[in-house]
Amino acid sequence: MVEGALADLEQRGLVAPSESAVAVWEHSRMEADGTLSASSRFSGFVPKSTLSYETKEKFDARSRFSVLRAPDVQIPPPQLEPEPLSESPVRHGRSLVFRLLAGVVLLLGGLLVIVLLFPYDRFKPDLEAAAGRWLQDRVVIEKVGVVLWPRPQLVLGGLTIGGGNDFYIHEARVDSPASLLLSGKRVIPRVELSEVKVGVHKLAGLPMFGIAANPVPGIGRVRIERMQVNARDLSISDLSGDLLFKSDGHLEKTSLQTVDRSISLEAVPTVQGIALNIEGAVLAIPGTPLKFESLQAKGLLLKDRLLIQSIDAFLLGGTFKGTWLLDWSSDLVTAGDGAFRLLDSRRVTNAFAPSLKLEGDFSGNLALRGRGSNWAELLGHVEATLDVDISRGLLHGVDLGEATRKGPGSVVRAGATKFDRFLAVLAVAPGRVSARDLRLESGMMTAAGQFSAKDRQVDAALMVTLQTSVSTLRIPLHVQGQLPELSVVNGK
């Protein structure tokens, strides 16, 4: 194209080859001065001899063509035929990508609408049958839906198991819902349960705990949020944790804890029942003033009873080790025994007998029994036997030493008795306490006898022995009155 344009310009006399450019310039100058004859106006070349050395030096030898312009000649612009406009390849590619993205967005939007508005309730019978086979009980589902965030899940709302009020799940979310559409053996990786209420007899009877012969496999993990376990009118609330299952459907391990972490437990199925490993911190016993600062226990849970085989607890400033049984097969029945060591006597009396002021290291053995139709009635009928051994203590409200120093018939009110050791077998029943084999040792003085107390009213008969190096003196004392201040009468 360029060569053709230059040839056209050369034919019109507007350009010339580089070796003739100087002659063309001279010709143009002479024409402008009028010195060029009319016959020479049409000649565009002059002999080479007319070119001066200086003029040749000004010529650029690297250029083949030199554009010449006569003073009166107007050079028209080159007339180029318009070329048809073509679409840019980049713009065309962007437009194609945009259309593809728009199509994908519309497709996804349509699928989203279909997924969210699809009538999933039509699958309730199949889902109820599948859940019933897994739990080996009748299951009723109120509603079925799906959620897509934070991950796709099948949502089952309002599950009732067993046809009563003993087992209810507010919501269950099933991961990988698409796997339910596949044929053959299916394993759901994770199920989330929230706001679960279950009775102990239902919980202990579930097939995954190994009590049933043939549990149905199908779930890898169950996550529980806010579970309440009930045994009659007793309950443990706000339990959360995980249940891990073996490939055969049996439960491998359960880890649960309360929101305030006052109770943490692990459950493992055994042939006898569900083995429990319990840990507690700042755990109060319902209906009693007792509170465990820390607790470690191992037990066995059955459908109608809980057996704690070992208790290792810290409470009331000391330690307690023992066993405990709670049976709810008919009435509520409890039984337990154990040994307590170095409790703080002030904390013990503040909890059980606030009107009695006693100090010292409180140790001994405990055995208790109780029965009732509910927990409150059970606590009201608990009877306990304690072998008490208190060392280095102080008994407020009575002064036995002063009473022995005074003569017969004298009365001493209030005061305090310091002792090295206090031994007694206490029988505790609701509203009353009695003691036998009572023995109080304080230096050379020893007091032995028995007492009873009911509704803060105390009546005791003691024989005080004063042992000296030369003689032994025995003085009977009668203690009576209402706590916290008592009176001691010297003599029977």
C-alpha cells in the first residue's frame, strides 16, 4: 500500500527519487522566479551537473524519496475508501463471558427457588420410617425443610419418639441430604439435634447404647445442643456434646457437659448398662444445702436406676468417698454410704443445724436410706446414721467444766466447752437427732452419755469423770434447753 502511494505521488511530480531531488528543487525555484521557459515547465528533471556540492550535502542519503511541494500547488489529501467496521475480539469475548455468567446466575437462582419452595413434606412418611428403624421406636415428624447456609442440611422439626412426652426433639438437621437419595447402604456423617427432652428410661433403652440386640447403622456423629434428661421430677438441663458411633451402629463414646460446666460426663455402653464417668465443679445437690466443690464419680445407668459405684468429692472443707444408689422403678428410693474426713464443723452445722455452734475437724462414716413418691418427699424421709469423730474442737452453748466445779444442784447457763475429741453415733431423721455412745474428752475430764434433740430442744444425760493422780470423781450432769444456749444442772 505504501509503495503504491509513493508511485502515484511520483507520477504527479510531487516526489522524486533521491538522486533527482535536487534537480526537481531547482526546477521548482526557477518556475517560481519565471526564468523557466514554458517548454521546460513540463520537465521534472535536470542534468546532474547542475547540482552543487553543498546542495547534495543537504540531501539525506538514507531516504529514497523526498517530498517536494511547489509554492502554488495544493496537495489534496489521499482519498481512502472507508473500510467496514469490525467488532473487537476482546469485546466480543467479554460479551460472551457476561452472557454465560448471566445464564449461570439465572440457572442457580431457579434451582434455589425450586430447592426452597419444594414441598418436602411429601417425604415425611419415608423419613419417619427411616428414623423409626434407627431408633427402633415410632417417630412422628411435624415438618420437613432444607437450609443452604452455612451448608446444605435437611431440617426436621418437632420429632416425637415413642408416642408420649418422654422423648421430644425440637429440631434435627441432617448433613449431606443428597446422600439420602442414593440407593444402597447410606451413612449420614453428622446430625445436629437441638432442644432435646428425654426421660432416663428412654435414653437408657436406645438401641445404640448396646441394650438392644441389633442397632441399625447409619449415622457417624450426633451433635446435641441443650438437652434435658429427666428422672421423675429430677432433671439435668442444658447438656451439650457429641455422640460418636461405630460402623455397626453401636455407640462408641458420649461426651456431654452443662453450659456452666458444672457437670461433665462421658458415657460408654457395656453389657450391664451405660458406664458413666462424671466430673463436677461447684455442683449443688437439689433440695439440700450441700454443694460439691469438686466431684469425680464412676457409675452405671440403667432404665430404672442409677448406681454410683465410686464417689470422690471435696465438700464442706474436707473430702468424702462412698457409693450412692437412686432407684425410680416404683417409688424413688435412695441409699448410700461413705466416709468423710476433716470436714469443717462450722460449715457442717451451718448447713444442717444453724443454731448449733461447733468447731473442729469433723470426720466419720455415713450410711443413709430414704423413700418417697417424689424428690421432695424423698428428702423429707431420709434417715442417716453417722459415726462422728471430731477432734480439737469447741462446743458453744454449754460449759461442762464449770458445771463440774460447782456443787450439786448448781445450774450453769451458756458458755463453751473445749475438747480434744468428741465421739458419738448419731441417728439423723427429719426434725430430730439422737446420739448414743457419746464420749467427750477434754484433758482430765471425760463425759459419756446420750442426748436427743428435736426442733432445737435438747435433752442429754451425761456422766462426767474427773481423773486426778490420787482419785477419780464422777459427777452426773443433765443438759437441757433450746439451742443455741443450754443449761447444765449438776446432779440427777
